[in-house]
Amino acid sequence: DVQLQASGGGSVQPGGSLRLSCAASGFAFEDDIIGWFRQAPGKEREGVSCVSGSGESPFYKDSVKGRFVTYRDSAKKTVYLEMNNLKPEDTATYYCTTDPRTSTCLVYRTTSYTPPHWGQGTQVTVSS
């Protein structure tokens, strides 16, 4: 079974940093896309980032470009999301996702896109 274990959330002040981790198991990983979605209370969930195993450039939501970096460690089957210069509007539950139907992160450009596999969420709170 596909399993995605997210960790690394917490509470930080504006301008702070966090690194989320997503440990994957139950699937090949090397050719699979791994993405992060987030959902804040009362808001629609949104795709934040995606990294593929094909070498294409990662996808980032416009509002996090230049602040967030995602990368993968194939040996550990883990994907990371480094979040810098965090803002209060980044406050949300962050979910790690994967989709065996595609090997490209281009799907994240579709606003209605929903990955089939989700891990449990990790809470990120940015507040002074």
C-alpha cells in the first residue's frame, strides 16, 4: 500500500523557516511525482509544490516561488519542502501526495487537479 508520512510542521514567527519531510513507501518512488498540498481553515486546498523523478524543474505555486524549495532523496525515499521567509498566509495543514498516473508535475498547473494518494497532514502555523 502507498504510504506517505509527513513530518516537520510547527509554529514559527513571520520570516522564520521550517523543513517538511515526506517519507514514502509502498511504491517505486523513483519515477513518481511527489507533491505538497495545503489547506487553511475555510479555504480551498491548493497545490504548493511538486517534484518529479524525470529531472524536470519542480512546480511551485506563485505565492511561494523564491521562498520554498522542494527536492527528493531517492536513497531515503523522502521528499523535502524547505520553507523560508514564512508568512502568516502560509499557515495551513500541509499534505504530502503522489500520483502513479503521471510522471510529470505539469498536472499541478491544472487548478482542479487532485492526486489520488495523500498522507496525513502536518500543521504549519506562522504567527507573531
